[in-house]
Amino acid sequence: MELTPRPLGEILNEGVVILARVWRGLFAPAFCAFAVLGGLTIVTFSVTGAGDFLQVILSDPQALDDLTEAELLEHALTFVTAASISVVLQLLATGFVSLVVHRIVASEIGGAPVGPRMAVSKTFGRLLVLAVAGFLGLIAILVGLAALILPGIWLAGCFTMLSPVVALEEVGVVGALRRSCSLVRGRWWPTVGFMVLVGLLGSVAAQLVQLIALPALTSAGLSVGAGISFVLLVVVQGMVVAAIAVMATMWYLDLRARNEPLLISNLT
């Protein structure tokens, strides 16, 4: 059976149906990846001393007035370093979960579902490709933004299919970047619009959970509240990333169906 292009509404509906079918298989890798991310982030802020500085600011904002300019600069640099490391870890966790999701969703549509263990085993071999391709893509985007702004925005849209391409096609770093651009060509605006919409929905879901987590942090005591908040944020962040990746997979398959004959059997 050959996949055919579909309207946006059908893609969203089918994505929701697929998510409802496979969410149990997505939960474990998503939770584990973001639990590890959370733990490494805590360690990073603790080792660098940025966590102590942040705690002082939150508990006593007036303490900043007592710092000299040199001390403030030193603490700021420490915080920026810890935050930068955390962002890199966040990107790696997001990439890992996305690759696993793409594999699981494609196999589900292809009629030969794979479990999370199989998907994870295939993902590790592609994570480095995604990391390098994503880094090169980011550099290209930043250069485009610094040059004339619009080229950077255009490249950002062209690279939106990078993750599913790396997960589902046997291509290298440069090949993945080119393939993503090739798929998006002619559908740049719909692709960017779709991914922005999905991202906004995911962001709203994450913000709603934070509204639940923050009162728990203040009312249950620091240690207990922090534990509750950590678990909630890990679960929700992982599943939000997984849900966005499901929708990205559906859009990627639609783009392929528009560019080439795509048999469902070829997705397994």
C-alpha cells in the first residue's frame, strides 16, 4: 500500500491516533532520558557552584546588592557555563527521544511494530549523526541570521525534518542536511507553520504542568516539593517531546509521499 499526501487536519488526527496507540512504548525511553537529563543538570549546577548562587538569589534577591562587580561577574560566568552545559544535555536528550519516537511510529504505520528496546538499540548508532548534523545546521543558521537574518530563518525551516531523516534513512551528516532541505522545498511555509503549531501546543501543555509543580514546591516543603516538581517535570517534558516527535514523523512521511512513491512496507 502506498502512502498519499493528506490535508493538515488528517495528519494531526492520525498523529493523535498513533500517539494513543504507542504512548506506553514511548513513556519509558522518554522518562529515562529526561530523568538522566535532570540528574546531570543538578550535578552540573552543584559541581560548578551555580546552584548555590541560584538558591541565594531565589531566597534573598537583595544579596545581589552586597556583591562587588567582580564577584557578580564571576557568579554570572559560572551560571552561564552551567546553563550552557544544561542546554547541550537538553538537546541531546531531546534528540535521543525524537529518534526513538520516529522509529517506533514509522514501524507502527508500517505494520511491523518494534518495541522501545529495539528502537533504542537502533537509535544510539544514529545519535552522533544527529548531533553533528544539528551542530552544523545551527552554525549555518547563525551565519545566515548574522548575515541578512532571512537566510537564517529559511535554513531553520529547511532543517526541521533533520531528526526523522536521520532516524529513518541511512544517510550521513551532510546527506541528512541535504535530504531535509529537499523534502521541505516547495512546502516551507506549511512545514514551518505545522511545526510551530505543534511546538506551541506542547509548550502550553508544559506550562500547565509547571503551574501545578510550582505550588507543590512552595506548599510541601523544599525537599518534598522539589521531588514532586522534578518527577512532574520529567514525565511531562519527556512526553511532550515524544508527542511533538510523533507529529514530526507524520509530517515527514507526508512530505516523502509528496516527493516520491512511498510504500508502507518500506517503513519497517
